[in-house]
Amino acid sequence: MPLLEARVKSVLSGDTLVLTHVTNKSQERILSLAYVSAPRLRREGDEPFAFQSREFLRELLVGKVIQFQILYVIPTGAKREYGIVRLPGGRELPELCVSEGWAKLREDAGRRDESEDTALVLDRLRELESRARSESRGVWGQGQSAEVSYDIPEPRALVDSLKGTMVDTVVERVLNGDRLLVRMLISPQKHVQTILVVAGVRAPSAKRVNADGTAQAGEPYGDQAQQFVEDRLLQRKVKVSLHGVTPQNQLVGTVLHPNGNIAKFLLEQGLARCFDHHSTLLGNEMAAFRSAEKAARDARLGLFADAVRKTAPSAGANADFVVSRVLNADTIFVRNKAGKEKKISLSSVRQPKPSDPKQAPFSNDAKEFLRKKLIGKHVKVTIDGKKPATEGFEEREVATVMAGNTNVAIALVEAGYASVIRHRRDDDDRSPDYDSLLQVEEVAQKEQQGMWSSKPPKTKQYNDYSESLQKAKMEASVLQRQKKVAGVVDFVKSGSRFTILIPRDNAKLTFVLSGIRAPRSARNPGEASEPFGQEAHDFANRRCMQRDVEIDVETIDKVGGFIGTLYVNRENFAKVLLEEGLATVHAYSAEQSGHGPELFAAEKKAKEARKGLWHDWDPSKDADEEYEDSPAANGAEPAEAVERRKDYRDVLVTNIEEDGKLKVQQIGSGTTALTDLMNSFRSFHLNKVNDKPLESPPKAGDLVAAQFTEDNEWYRAKIRRNDREAKQADVLYIDYGNTERIPWSRLRPLSAQFSMQKLKPQAVDAVLAFVQFPMSPEYLADARRFIAEQTFDRQLVANVEHVAPEGTLTVTLLDPSNSDNLEQSINGDLVREGLAMVPRKLKPWERSAGDTLAHLKKLEEEAKEKRRGMWEYGDITED
């Protein structure tokens, strides 16, 4: 037969080859070397020298083009061809195998062919075999066969023992582009034959034949990927570095061809994709893989032939922004130089899952971590893609955010406050540092950082100091003594009203800026804002939201809000609002706060710049107003014969009686003396020597020391009525105006050192001016409750409109935190709520307040129209 030409695909044993057509690789044939046999490789155990015999031919022939001649065919079973192989240079097989001792002459060689040529060949082979035996070559020598393991009981232990070692390996079969059957030469005496998964890539599966003989089609480009690897690796000796195991306990490793990493070559041809699950095993090597995959995608090779080239959003190329708000641990709001705000999500990371009971408790800590790192900071934002809207989620942009040289997402994952999203294979809207994210996540999990910790975080339950007026009063004194207290702005309610968190105390409170009044913004879509109210609100949001601030508490308002100075970046924010023309100075509270000159100067600056509220400011009008407010020139009499009295006094409302009359303390030297007296009074009664009961039953009008039921403290009191049978007395606490019934056992004689000659009673009778309470007990009780809510433990300003001969004060009560003039009063609030009306008969001194009366009438009509309070069933004044 003539000589044929073929390429050696593989070597099955020391005497059998798999050949392929030189140009058509799909045509294969098996050729056995004539007249000889070699030891067999078997799963149940290799014959002695089987591997060495096979290796001799493998290293000699695989991948090379040879010439061969068929000498005979044995038709039994599979049609098997036997022949000789001629190598470049003139050498032939099986002569070479026999001479090296890796094959033996068959005992039945030549029995079916007794030709002279065959006899000559056999004689030559016998001669070579004899020489090899005499020289102890190959199978004729002394040696130990390697032990081959086909099952690995502890694959992770094997990986750990070989980590960092490059192991010589022979690729026995190529199952798919990313799965190989390999024989790892652990040592000369120990081999492991197993499936190896190529690290870092996932190739499409090739067609295969199932155990039942049915064919299973491969995925697109699966056969090409298999062929690509087979051409380069089948039966080649490669270097393998093990990295880990798959969930199915298959080994994962890097396969190094003499020309490089086979995984990278697959990616460059578009015959595989990067496999994210191996990223943590490969570390920085994945960057080169991603680059190779991108090049194939851009060139539309292989799997990416139909890929649409992705174009980044126009606004996303490394743009500068300022972080304005942190929504949660993976979503932030950023603002560009033009002031436009947008919401972005961090690429490839997810905040602690609210649905996961182990992760959810870390949500607040994760958000706070991100807030501290980003809020108000300049960042670089690169848009990586856009996530379409899905059920429950709006469309959003995903981006890489860099704070300086720090990738924020990596820092978040590293701290254990975010997990890395496992993207779908075709999802390219991911972080360019995805592999680094996976690596730091693995480290965070091992070190039990953040939400990977076995211990849950401490639960933070914020105590609301503004929950009630009483609680606010208790905490205000502590905060006042501490001066500047560190906090975080949790919410901006308006331009001058905020919710502040005090992390140190696990507390929150409502905080109102002192010294100014900001225009009111709309509270719901159907409500209109005051002029520049929304602008002030937005400005406060931009400057204060989620910022670290300091607060200096001065006092509290009537609903439990804390009034004081807010410092943002050590700057008084009230001053900043005034400079922008987004607030006006509240003269009284500005002076009380101690920042009056600073605030007035800021307002003047805004006026001169015609900013905000002062955009149409006319200086001449201010001059006219100053002239009108000044005394008449040269002592001339004012135009009006009767002027409304203006007598402002700082007061505390200490009691509200059943009929709506008040008891007030006038803040000043009297209350200071009362504080001193009460300290002495308390010390006096703590002394057991002074613990003496009354010498005789009390009588109406007697001054005594009485122990108040609510706090068990001693106060000065007057007996109003006495019940001798029950041994109880009704007492009036003369410095506060409240009354109660107590047993005689809680009474003591009043020492002369605490008598009214030393300090007159501090509770003064007062009534509200320009209002008349309803006759109905139900509405009257509502009115008393309203006054209590507005005045309890609050320092107010009273304009004393009239003083009766017996000393009763008729007053208009003003809250200095939100009253700019006499029309903005608690009296007016009562009328607005339908809990009082304007008197139908006016006293002479009341008629001088025409503007106030008109304003109150307007409020009364509003209450009637909206059926508030006493007007809920109609106008009760109609006949």
C-alpha cells in the first residue's frame, strides 16, 4: 500500500495512535503499530510502564504530520488497522518503540503473513527487542509504576496542598472549551486523573452523546470552543495552578500553554465569557480577562457576533458632582455645578437586604458609613449603565463613584456594609472594578466585617425629645448647659425648621432657628407657599440635609421644638439664610439669642444686593417707616388722641383656672429671687429639725408651707378652705397660682424668713385681652387645653394692654419664636381655632387697638366658615 499522510491527534497507548486528516480534522482513524504491543492504561490500574510507554509516543508524535502505511487489518469487532509510521528524518515505528524498550513483539506476529518482507521486518524487530532487553531499556528495566488516583476524596485538601505550585499535567481529553480531563503528575510515583475546570471563563457546551446513546446538541460556538482548545492542548503537557473547587467538587485551575493562558486565548477569540464566580480565585488576573473579553466584544467575534456595541450615557463620563443626600447604602443623590440633582445607584453592589433578618439590622450603620464618607463631598461619577424600570423599581443609572482615589463601592463592601450583585452572564451594566469588589467581599466575609458578623449590631432606638412639651422642657436644660452639641440633620421641614439626630444620646429633636423668620413652604401639593418659601426650603435642603452640624439650644417653643443656633461648617445657618435673602430678622428673638448685630448685618447685606425677599426693596420705604415710628418732632402731639398701650414683659404662665383666667410670673428680679428662695426653702425642709406639724388646725387665709403632691417638694401656700372632719385643706400655691386639696399632714408652719414681707407672691392674676371664652363647658375645656399646650413651661412675651385697680393684668401673649407683631398672638390663635370670640362690647381702652380687633374679626370669620370649635354647628351669635 502507498504511504498516506496524517496528523497525530493523540496517543491512546504505547502502540496506538489517533490520526486526523491534515486539512479536514473531522476525519479520524485509529492506527495500531504492526506486530507489537505496549502496556495498557486502565482505570482499574495501569499495567507496568504503561504511562511511560504512552508518554514516549505522545512526546514524539502529538500534533505532528507523519506518513503511515497500512500493513494489515483485523476485521473482528471494530475494524482495526495495523501499520507502520515513518517520521521526518527517516525513522520508523514500531522499530523505534521496540529499540527503546517501550513495546514488545507480539507472540503471534507474522502468523498470517509469511511473506519474505514480513519475515525481514520481524527479524529486525526481534533483534531490536533482544538488544533492548539486554540493555534493560523501557519495560525490560527496573522501575516503579506511578499510582494513579481517579477519585479525589478531599479535593479542597488537594488544592490547599498544591496552592502556589505549578503542576505538570497532561490533557487527556477536551470535554468543552472550559472543561478538561487531565492527568496531573503530582510526583513520579503519584498521578491524579480528574476533570479540571479552566479558571476565569465559561465556554458554551459542545455537542455530546449521552449514556443512552442519544446525541445532545451543543450551544452556539460550543463545538468551535472545544476544537480551539483541543487543537492546542489535547495530549500536550501543560502547567496547572489550582485555585479552588466548584460546588460539584471539581478542581478549578489555570492552564498554562507554552504560549500563555488558554483562558485568555479563548476570550480573545470570543469563544468564552468571563466567569464572575472565579474572580475571587484569580484576583488581579481577571482584569486581563475582562480586557480580552471587551476586545472580542468590540470586534464582534464569536459569541459577540450579534452584540450591540454599548454607548455610555453622554452625562456619565467622569463628571464632577457634590453628594447632596444618601438614600441608603447603595443609592445617593448628587448635584452638578448647575445645581441639578440626580439619583444614582452604586454599580454592582447592594445594601443590606431588608428581607434578610441577618442583614437588615445593619442597614442604618451602612447608610451612616456612606453618609460620613460622602455627604457634601466632591466626587467623580462615571455612569456604567442604566437599569430599566421593573415592578417596584424605577429606572435608575448605575455608576462608579470615586471620592478622591477611593472607589466608594469597594470601601462599602470592604467594611461589610454591602454585598456584590451576581450579574447575569449577559449583563454588562456593571462596575469596571467588579473583580475587586468580589475579592474584598470574600475578605470581608472571612473577617466577619459588618453584616457578615455573627453578632447583630446594637439596636438604635432614637428617643424623641420633642415628643411632648414636658419632655422637651426636661431635656432643654441639659442641652443649654452643654452649649454646642454635635448632631446630624435628618430632615429639613422648612427653611428654618429641622429634625436633628443627636447620635451620642440616641436622641432626635425638632430644631427651630432663633432670631429669624423664614417664609413658609407648601406642606402638600394643594397648598401654596409663601413668597420664597420653597426657595428657602430648597436652600436649606442643599446646605444642611444629612450634614454634621452643631446646635446651641436657647429655649423651646410651645410644641416642644428646640430654639437656638444651628452651625453648619462652624457658620451660623440663620446668618447664611439672611444673606441669601431667604429670611427676615425677628428682632426680639435675635436680640435674645445674642446674635442680633450679626443677623441684622446679614439682612442689610441681602437688602443691598436685592436678593430673594428683598428683590424689590425700596430703601425710601424703610426710611418712611422709621419716621412714622419715631416720636413727633418738636414735642408735637400725635395725630391720634388715644394710642394702644405697649408694655412688653417676659412672663411664664403657671396656671390656667376653670374660667380661663391665668396666673403668670413676670420674669425678672422677682423670679430670680424666687429661685433663691426655693433653694433655701428646700434645704430648710430637708432638715429634720424643721419637720414640725401645724400647732393647730389651719384656718382660711393662713400662710403655710405645703408639700405639693406631684413632686413632694415644699412651696409657699395660702389656705383657701378647711375641712375639719376630713382633716384636709384647699391650698393656693401663691408663687405659681395652682390649687389642690391635701391632708393636714402635708402642711407645715411658714417660717418668717420665707414670708411675703421677704418676697411678695410671684403668681399674678391675668386675663387674655380682646377675647371672650365660650359659655359651653365642653368648648371652654378645649380652650383651656389649647392655652396649656401653647404656654406650658414656656417663656413668653406679654403686652400688658391694661392693669385693673386690683392688679389683674389684661395681656396679649406672644411666642417670641414665631410672633413678629401683636397680631401674631396666642389670643389670635384661640380665635382662629374657634375657642374664643371677639367681645361684642368693648371697653374704652380696647377700642384703641383697631387693627388688632379687625384682624381678630377676620380670624373669627375664618373659624366660622370652617366650622371650628364653638362654630362647628353654626353661628351661635345669631338670634
